[in-house]
Amino acid sequence: MSPEHAPASPRNPLPLLTSESDRAARNRLRRNRIVASTLLAGMGGIFALTRLVPEPGFGTLLIQSGAEAGMVGGIADWFAVTALFRHPLGLPVPHTAIIPKNKDRIGRTIGHFIERNFLTRDVLLPKLRQMGVGARFAGWLAAPSTAPLIADSITAMLPYLIHSLRNPDFHEFVQRILSDQLLQADFAPMIARGLRLLTASEEANALFERISEVASDRLEKNRDQIEKVVAARSRWWIPKAIDRRIATAIINGVTELFDGLSQPDSEISSRFREALASTIDDMLNSPEQREKINEGVRRLLAHPEAQAWVRSVWDELCQAMLDDLAQPSSRLRRGLEKPISIVAEALATDTVMQRHIDEVMEHLADSVIAWRSEIGSFFAEVVRNWDTATLSDRLELVVGSDLQYIRMNGTIVGACAGCLIFTVAWLFG
């Protein structure tokens, strides 16, 4: 199994990453280590060679002193840098492996630092106001590529959501929850208010007119069938002509009734509206009538055929959406893209709404600030759960490369200091 796919252990929820940036950082750390170690080894080699000179002069002694001091500086800095992350040479020297030994304290310090220096009103709110989130969001939303991008993201997510909603376990869960709610629901007031709203609006006249047209058309198209039904229920001794006249009277009477309903000023329409108003009043004020309606609705919703019909309609709707989403030119996607573009165009010029967005972001920031102790604790908990070797490796990967320059500088500065001290001692010795 490759390192990037290695599972995280309970104590290492964030395993070592092997991304390109991490590989580059690791190579840079290795290169700087080699340079620092080579520089230190070079000082050791120069010191050894100058010790072999039989009669060293000023120059040889100067170089020897510089190399000696450079070795001391390089070794001291190597020890200091190494002691941050591990025991030098594996020896348990006191006050080494500082980071592994203080992992929990480092986690708490990071959590407190974030809590006290980032998650405060004095820091977050001025930054949010300076950013102008509302204006930026409006500008981003108004960009030509944004609406298609959002529509693509939503339509890419919808198939997974639809498949989840079609899951039988989900249906069973919803049905179990709704069954308990349906036993307590009061449907009568909702139905009554819906009917009142419908009858009070002008659209009711158009609805009644449309219903009348459809019903009259159906009656006319099924005239022969109605005559057959009347004839089948008639006595054998009644002439067929009488049966046809009875069927025609029924059809004409029902058609006349529907025509009257479609005319707001007709007597039939007035009586119907009065009866409907009385029914609505009973549904709202009569406990007996309300209970009858509620019981009827519950029986209807609990009926297996009704539930099967609802499931069938839901499955057909989901399948239709899935079929549409599978098409290269999805109507649902276009339907999403258009309103997003309309909202973007309106928001781009509406400074009031942009200010409302800024206010919402400030309220969200206040909510985050209210949880800052928990957020700080979360960071501390994450660091505490990291494996010690992982934490040391990650921190060394981030700063270790720069720390190698301390070793290089220590070796070079030590050599220079050694040369300076030897020169001063020789001049005044």
C-alpha cells in the first residue's frame, strides 16, 4: 500500500501527505541538510589537515583556529536544531526532543493563540467590513461563468440526492415519522383556509370556468356511454326513445349546472358559493365536522392504494429528473441557470441587499466568536491526537529546511569568530 493511501491510525487522524508540494519540501530539507553537514565535515577536514603541518605558521594557525571554531559552532547548532525534533544520536539527553515532549502544550498554545488573536470581534468584524463581502459576492455571482458553474454543481449533486431519496429505507423512515404526525394533524383548518383563499380570489372564476368546459366536453364525448348506462338501468318495458330523452335531460341538466357555476353572477354560482362558505365555516368552527374531515383525510392517506399512488408519482418524478439530468442539454440545468442569472443581475446593482449580506456575514462571525473556546479546544484536541512522530515530521518539513541555514550560519560565523579571536590574541599576545 502506498504511503498516500495508508490508513490513519487512531492516534494519527492526519497521516503524512505525499503531495507534490510536500515532496518538494522534503527534497529541499534533504538538500540543505547535506549542505550543512558537508560544511561541518569540511571544517573538520581542514582542522585535521592543519594539525598535520609540522611547523605551522600564522596562516596555518589562523585557518586551524577558524576551522576549530567552525566545528564547535556547527556541532552546537546541529545539536540545537536536532534537539527540537528528536534526541540527538538517539541519546536521551535532558531537554531534547522538545516538540514531541511538549506536544499537548503546543496544541493548547495553538488553540489559545487562534482563540485570542483571530476569533475576536476586534479582528474579524473590521476585516469583514473591509472585504465588502456583499459587493464581492454580487460581483462574483454576476460574472458570466458563475451561473453555469453553480448550475453544473447543483445538477452534478442532484442524482446522488435523488437516489438517496428513492432508497426504500428512507421511504420507510419518512412514512414512520409521518404516520405519527398524521394521527395528530388537524387538516380541516388548512383545507378550509385554502378553499376560502381560492374562492375569494379572481382566479376561482377562471378555475370554475375551466372545470365547466372540461366537464361539459367530457359529457358530450361520452353521450353514447351515458345513454347505454341509462338504458341498462331502465325497466324493460320503457321505450328506448324515453331512455334517450332521460339521458339527454341528465346531460343537459349537468351541463347547465356547470355553465351556471362558470358565471360568477348566476344564481347557481351564488348558491354554490353560499354552500361552500357554510362548509368552510363548519370546518373551522364545528368540532364534529372538523373531526369527520380529519378522519376522512387520515383514512385516505393511510389507504394502501393512495400510498402506492404517491410512491408511483414520486418514482416517476425522480426518474424523469434523472433522465433529464443525463441529457447533455438538461432542461433542469437551464432552468437553474436562468434564475441564478436573474438574481445575479439584480444583486449587482442592489446596494441595500449587498449591505444585508454584509450584516448576515457579521452575524455569522458573531456566532463563530461565541464558539471560539470550543474551536480553540478543537485545534488542541486535533494536535493532541496526532502521532508524536507525525507531528515532529510535519513541523520539521515546514521549518526544518530554514533551520538548516542556522547550522550553516553557525559553522561560518563560528569560523569567522575563531579567526577573529586568534588574530586579536596574536596581536596582543
